[in-house]
Amino acid sequence: MAMLFEAQAVPLRTDEDGVIRVGNSRVTLSTIVHAFDAGYTAEEIVTDFPMLQLADVYGVIAYLLNNRDSIAIYLAEEQRAAEDIRQEIERRSDSIQFRERLLARAQLAGLIE
């Protein structure tokens, strides 16, 4: 009897914000990549994120191992976008003045010198 092999789709999807997520969960591709690169096994990742299916995590890891360059580009773009958002938030807020007010209050209260 011959075994039949069926190609499986990579369990990744892009949400409405352009973020790549795993299976039907809200867990991001970058979360899995960072956990795997930190030495976590697929089983440990599923333990930390029980909404994931073990087979999906293995599928993502296989995809990661076969597509490191394209995933590195995606993660770099994601990081740049996050940095742009952080800079925009800082530009819009008065965080420097807010910090100075907090420090002044702390000094008045004798909490810091």
C-alpha cells in the first residue's frame, strides 16, 4: 500500500493591519520567531500560548527554517514601522514636559534629590 502525501498550507495569515498571525489565533509570526530563536521548543511555545495548535507551530518553524531571509526582511520592516509609530507618539506628546513636572513634584516631596 502506497502512502499518500498531501501538501499542507503554512498556517499563517495576514490580518487587516498587515500583521502576520499564526493559524486562527492572534499570536504573531514574530512572537513564534523570537521564541524559537530564544531556544523554545514547539511544545514550550504551545504551553505559553495554548490557543495555538502544535502542528501549526511546527509548520511555522518549518517555514521559518526554509525562509529565513524573507522572514528577516518582514521582521525588519515590522521593527521600522514600530519605531516610526514610537517616534510619532513622542513627537505628538509632551512627554518631556510631563517627565520634568513629575521630577519636580518628586523633588518637592523629598522623594529624590
